Amino acid sequence: QVQLVESGGGLVQPGGSLRLSCAASGITFSVYAMGWYRQPPGKQRELVAVITSGGSTNYADSVKGRFTISRDNARKTVSLQMNILKPEDTAVYYCNAEVVGTTINYWGQGTQVTVSS
């Protein structure tokens, strides 16, 4: 059974930092591209960052220079370090695992990040 379990969300003041983690089980983690998506209130889900099986990364323009995605294949985890958080970063953040070029795609349950003073 495939599971992606996110942790690390919470309430933070503008300018603060949070680190999200996603622990995967039930998959051959190293072959998956891992991503973080978010869904702000009343809006569609959007890509935040992705890291390929080879370690290449890609970021949404809105988070470049502030967020960093990383993976640990031995621990089967992917993390998102979020710095200089802004109120517009408020959203439910979802972990995603996919095998590029296939329909194999899994989602976590999401974790709430709220940036507010």
C-alpha cells in the first residue's frame, strides 16, 4: 500500500520559516519524481517544486530563491524548506510522487501552512 505522509505544517509569521517533510512507503522511492504542490483557499492546486529521480529541481517563479526542495532516497523522504514566508504562501501543501512518462501518480493527504501575523 502506497502512503505519502506530510508533516511540518503550521502557523508562522510573515518572514518566518517552515520545513515540510513527506515520508513515502510502498514505492521504489528512488525512481519517482517527487513534488510539492499547494492549494490556496478558493484556488486551484499548483506546482511549488519538483525534484526528479536524478536530483534535478524546478520551482514555481513565486517561490524561487525562498524555497528549497531536497530528497533523501535512503530515508524515502522529500523535504521543502520554506524561508521568507509570505501571506500568499498560505495553502494546503501536498506531497506528490510520480513516475515520469507513466500514469503512476500518488498524493499525500496534505498539510496546512498558514502565514499570518
